[in-house]
Amino acid sequence: MLNIGSGRRDLLIALTGRAVSTFGDEVALVALTLRLQADGARPYEVGLLLAAGVIPLLFLSRPVGRLVDSHDSRRLLVGAGALEVACTVPLVFVHSVVVIVVLVATLGAAASVAGATWSALVPRIVGEDHVAEAVSAQQSLNALVLVGAPAIGGLLAGTFGTGLPLAVDAATFVAVTVAAALVGTRRTPSALGSDGRPARARGGFEILRNDGVLGPLFIGLVAVVLLVGMVDVVLVFLIRSTLHAGAVWYGVAEAAWIAGLVVGSLGAGRLRTGRAQTWATIAGAGVACAALVPFAVVPAVWMLVPLSIIGGTGNGYAGVCVSTLLVSRTVDAERGRVSAAANAALGGAQGVSLLVGGAVAAALSPRAIYAMAGLLGVAVAIAIGLFFAARGTITSQQAPSRSEERLLT
């Protein structure tokens, strides 16, 4: 349990608000996809919809990071929430693909600001010693939300039309905006540097690259995501066409992975040192990739369930530990930029992998893609581990103290 005194209320508000927003986003994505399909949209138009939310992460990471590190957190969160509400309300009514894509892209930009701001604010809420627990709680709660949100989105869209799920999404943005206004803890420019500016004008990617642990770790993780993300494209074909199973098994397999994700996220919150978190990130990525390899040979669909739980558990450990390292190894004044850069790197890798997966699926079978992606991912995880073992550089280094931060201004 977190023992964070007066910060407990703020943390509960923040976690609940973000979980509600995640639920609304997933419900809305299902509704928009179904709307485009029903309106006769072509596959590339659906692809544009999915990509629209990722593009801002790729191209706005630098300005978003600087914005987060130089402005009051409450104003940013409330402003981003208000913009999200303003973009979501028109989505209830419009059917134009162009308008929908533009609105979703704007939502992505606002979400990138809100996400980086929350990531930088959480250490202020809970204190540096409880970051791992807070990240674990946040990712576990979000994973639980993701279990049911797509099904609910489809049910609402099928029963009441696509307008209602989008109205629900707008309501969740109202809720998260109110939550942001209620959080008492604030991260303000005056607290970041004696001159009212961020402690250093370095960009997020530069900060990551210059860190002896985060730099090589993120390079390896981006490579893993690039190689493994493509399996998301072919899972439905593996289950329906190769294993000749019903559609329900697709949902079961997805839910099993998320269940493992919750288990791994909760377990990772118990790791205290930077050394343990670094090795857990590497091992978790390796386990997640290794669990995908048997997908290439299983004779029965039920066997995907335990494999998905194992893979999701590794995924959960890796996700929470790398997120914790990202915070603990970065000074407070730079956390907005680092969070924005990390989101851009991993989100961009996922987007590229999905595009590549669609192209590769035209030439290779789902089983071949799982075998290739899983084995290559394991090889990358092993390479990362060998690199760190050879260098012997994994330490429990934490962010500089307040006095050290002042020296950097």
C-alpha cells in the first residue's frame, strides 16, 4: 500500500481520472471504427483514423516537453481537458472522414500534453520513494479498464448507435478535467528553476541518449516494439483462419494478455532499486517475446490463453519498471520533456510496426510472423542484457537532489 500522507487524495483523484479517460477513449475508438466501416470507408481511411492519434506523439514531442516543463501543471491539465471535450463533442455528429481524422489528431495532441504533464506530476504527488508503487497502480488500473472497454464500446454502438459511445467519451473528458482541477499538488515553473525556466534547455531525446542506462535501454525497447508490434495485426487471422476458432476466442486471448499485464504491473511495483528495475525491464521484454514464439506451433486455440498470460506478465513488468526508471533517473525539471520523448519513441515504433505488419502479412502466414517476431524480440532482449552485463553500468542511481538541481540552473 502507498504510504504517502496527504498525497493519497491527489493520487486517487489522478488515477481515477486517468482511468475514466482511458475507458472513454477505448469506447470512442471502437465507435469511430464501426462508424467508418458502416459509412463505407476504405481500409486506408480506417488506418488514417488509427494513425491520427499517434502522429502528434511523433512530431510534437519537443514542443510538448518544453511546454510541460515551463508551465503550471494545473493550467495545462485543465486546458488540455477542455480542448479534448471541445474536439469530442463534434465527433458525436460528424461523419466526414477528413473532419474525424483532424479532430482525432487534435485529441492526440491534447492527450500528449496531458500524459506528459501527469507523468511529471505524479512524483510530486507521491514523493520520490513511492514512484514505483504509483506507476504500478496506474498501469494496473488502466489495464483493467482496457479489458472491458472495447466490448462495452461495441455493445453501445450496436444498441444505440455510434453517437452514444462518443458522448460517453466527451463526459469522461469532463470528468478528467474536473479531476485535474481538484488535484492540490502543482508543478509550477517557479519550482523548476531559480530563473523561472526549466533547469536545462536540453531536449527529451538528448536527455535519454546521454543517460547510461535509459539510452541503451530505450534503444533496445524501441527495437523490440518494432519487431513484435506487428503480431497485433495478425492475431485475429491466426485465431479465425489458422486455428478455425470462433470470434469469442479473439477476445479471450486479448483479455488473457491484459490479465497478465495486471499481474506483472502489480509485481513490478514491489521492486525498489534501479538495478532490479533495469533487469526486470530486460527480462520482462524477453519473457513477453518468448511467449509469442509458441503461437507459431500451437495446435489448439485454448493454448493461447496461458501463453498470453505469461507474455502479458512480462509486458507488465517491463512497462512499469521502465516507466519508473524514466522518472527516477530524471531531474524534476526535465521530466516533461523526457516523458514526451519516451512516448514518441515507443508510440512511433508501435505505429511503424503495425504498418509493417500489414505489409508483411501479405507475404507470410500468421504463424511465420509470430515465430519471426518472437525469436527476433528474444534476441534483442538477450543482446540488451549482454550489453549491460559487459558494461556493468546498471546502478540504483536516482534523480539528483534538490540541491543538485539548483546547481544545474
